[in-house]
Amino acid sequence: MLFTGQNRYLLGKKFTLPCIAPLLTTVEETLQVVSARVQGHFPEWLNGYLLRVGPGKFEFGKDKYNHWFDGMALLHQFKMEKGTVTYRSKFLQSDAYKANSDRDRIVISEFGTLALPDPCKNVFERFMSKFEKPAITDNTNVNFVQYKGDYYLSTETNFMNKVDIETLEKTEKVNWRKFIAVNGATAHPHYDPDGTTYNMGNSYGKHGSCYNVIRVPPEKSDLGETIHGAQVICSIVSEEGMRPSYYHSFGMTRNYIIFIEQPLKMNLWRIISSKIRGKPFSDGISWEPQYNTRFHVVDKHTGQLLPGMYVSKPFITFHQINAFEDQGCVVIDLCCQDDGRILEVYQLQNLRKTGKELDQVYNSIARFFPRRFVLPLHVNLNAPEGENLSPLPYSSASAVKQADGKIWCSYENLCPEALEEEGGIEFPQINYGQFSGKKYQFFYGCGFRHLVGDSLIKVDVVNKTLMVWREDGFYPSEPVFVPVPGANKEDDGVILSVVITPNQNERNFLLVLDAKNFEELGRAEVPVQMPYGFHGTFVTI
């Protein structure tokens, strides 16, 4: 069902949120290809795989995971070919999955779950096991990413798993540390048109921590290569030493990398000592709004960190929408909110609540909204204090020089009022192939009138209008934009989203929308239970 920005919907206080526990429970993998029942139509030109990943197994034996981010990676593949659609899924055969399966208990710690000592050991052995170095998980359940034409499953540890996208088989486990001195990398790299890939990863040492900009070349010099040739082109020293910022993604324009250092802090001592203290890794992450948020801008070509120091009031962002350059400025658009305690909310016990208790969880969290910041790159030392240095007539975002030389950045809201009634927006996606790093008009995301996405939204950032697709009782995933071959207009294409329901009398389906008018073209129903996932990509065949 399609709504325009003129329609306004508010979750009334007398209504309770429906239970979504079935969307966050263990499912079976679908190893044999299943034919989907297509209603409406899928465009004949839409030939390829929609690949998605997310948590799909939440316990081993009597041991249960505590946090949504901990579940074992389940790979999903929708294959579209000449108007037909098939589906299959498979659990990633990671070392963590195999070790847990072999022992029928959780033996590898995850983000929010500490693996307990082997109950078969004696008391002394269990005590001593607290002092063993914890194994780092390779449960890469966040995103499909690409390096040198190959696809990898990634999370935020130092491991990635290379995957055959046709069979969903894991083919190789890759360790970032064997190539460069980083302790992991994000699951949201950026790509230049020639295939050069950029990412960011932390490094930790006795003198503190650094945020590192990584560049991976676009091509292989040998068929057996993975991320060979990866380089750290810039290291940014963390201002708080052993308490660096947590970050999930970063921004990129044609010439610059934009890193956002936010006051969501990782206390490295608490993380390192988590096993001894009997706490999960997540216990070491805390929201510290006494610190401002900082923007760092790095020249992609020279690796130089630009001297300007850009600061704003404290906020948190997980996903950047887009960034571009205009009139000597970097413009960066983000999904933001002002309370960084959201990670605590996504404990499985919270997500699986019902009735008023579920409403209380939902009402305790801030919503994400799209904001624009403008960073003037070439600030004259003699620039006057207190004046807006942004020359952009189309944006109300300001950048004001302070007495200490810092540039104070205030944002522009990119959303119409109607977005508030949609619960804000997250999982932003654009026409990446044609408009990443360029001035753009549209982005797509999920509305959050629940703890998971419950609508699909198209936002026009120029006119500040929106279109909404929603079907009551159904929960769509991150929208993926696929352009019509040869298209020259920004929204000339389709949106793909996997839509699932906790109602056992209804079927989950792959939805295809016309990206221009946001009207449904078709859906492909699959008689298979699916959990709510994170991210994915479309690969043309």
C-alpha cells in the first residue's frame, strides 16, 4: 500500500505494538532451491541475485544468545531470471558455527554473549579458562561486500568469509591482520568506479588507538588473491587513547574520506578484561555525551588528514546516506539520533517482549532522522569568528568558526514532518552506481514504527517530500535500488526488499517496487520462515 508525504500516521497510545518474536527466532536453512509464487510481475530485465545476510540461529543446546547481533549468519539468495524467482538459504559454515555445533553449546563469544567455560572441566580448569585469550568470532553476519570482484561476508572483526554467491558455500576465511595492521574493518566499504575499495579499521597499541583508512586495489595480479595489496593510507590518532569511538560506517566523495568520531566509546581495558570479569564485549561500549562529535576529512589521493577541525553537538550515526563536494565544501548526509544507548535495547529479551512491555522498550529509544552537515574545506586563518562559512544557498546547515579555531557544524534536517510519524528512517540506500559521491536527490530506507523496519520510504532531499509503502503486519528489509539498464534518471529503476511476517497464516515475499512512483510491480511469495536480517546487495547475472 502506497502513501504520499501528505498522509500522516501516528502510533496512538492506546494501541500496543504487535509481537515480533517469530522474526527473531531460529529457523531452518533452505538448502534446496524453492520456486517462488510471483504475483504481479518482475521486470524481464531484472536478472540477478539479491543476496542478504543476518542472524538466523540463536541457541546451541541449552545455551542461548543474549543479543540480536550475536545470532549465527544465515545467507539468503533470491535469484531473478526472466520474470521468475527462486529462493535458497544456508548457514555460513564459519569456524564459530562449526565449533558451537560440534559441542552443542556456545563456545565462541559474540558481541553480547560471553561463552561460558566447559562444564565438563573441573573447578580449577574453569577458573583458569577465564585467563585464556578469547577467540575472535568469524560469524560474519552483517553484510555482503566486494573486493576485486569477489564477494565476502563481513562483520566488524578481523575476519571475513569469501563466498560463492551461486552455491552460498564458504570458500575461504580471510584475516585482515595478515595484510595490514588493523584489528578489523567495517562491513560498509565504499567503491570507486574503477573498483578500488576503501574501508576503515581500528588498530590498538600500548600507546593508544588509531582509526585507519584502508585502500584495496581493484584487480588481482594472481587468481588466488584476496585482499592482497591492501594499504593503510592514513592513520587518525584517537583523542581518548584507550577509549576510541565505535563506528559502523564512514562517508566518501570523489576525493575525500569522511570519518565521524562519535561519543559512543569503546573502553579497551573493559573489552580486553571482559572474559575475566564475566562480561560480554558489549559491556565495554558506552554512550558519553560529554564529548562532542568530530568530523575528520582525509584526501584519498595523498592520504593526508585535512587540518580543519569540525565539531558538532554529540550524536550517533550507524549509516551514512551519501556525501559529495560542492563549492569548496564536503556535504555529508547521515541517519542520526541524539541518544547512543540504542545498542543496549537490542537484547533479544527486549525484542521478544509483548504488550505494554514491548511498548515501553520502543518508547525508550530515540529515532533516527536524516541530517545534512556542510564542511568547508579551505578555511582561511583570518576567517571571521561567528560567521557561517558555508557558501551553499540550498542548505541551512552552517559551519561557524569559533574562538579556538574549531568549526562548529550545525545540521539541516533533510526530512519533512511526516517522517516523524513514520518512526524516523534507517538502512538508507541510494542509486549507488551512478550517484555515490555526487550531488543527488533521492534515498530509500525503512521506517521504524516498530523495533524493526515496518515500512519502506523514499525521501526527496531537495523538495523534502516522501513516499511510503506499508502493509500492516509485514516488516520489510533494507531497500536495494537496481537501475534500469541504460537509465539516465536517478530514480529510474526498482526497489527490492524482503518482506516478512510473524503471522504463520501469511507468506514472506520478495517485493519489487517502481522506484519512481513507489508503486508495487510484483511480489514473489516463498513458503519459508525467515528472520529479520541486516544488509545485502544485488548482483547482476
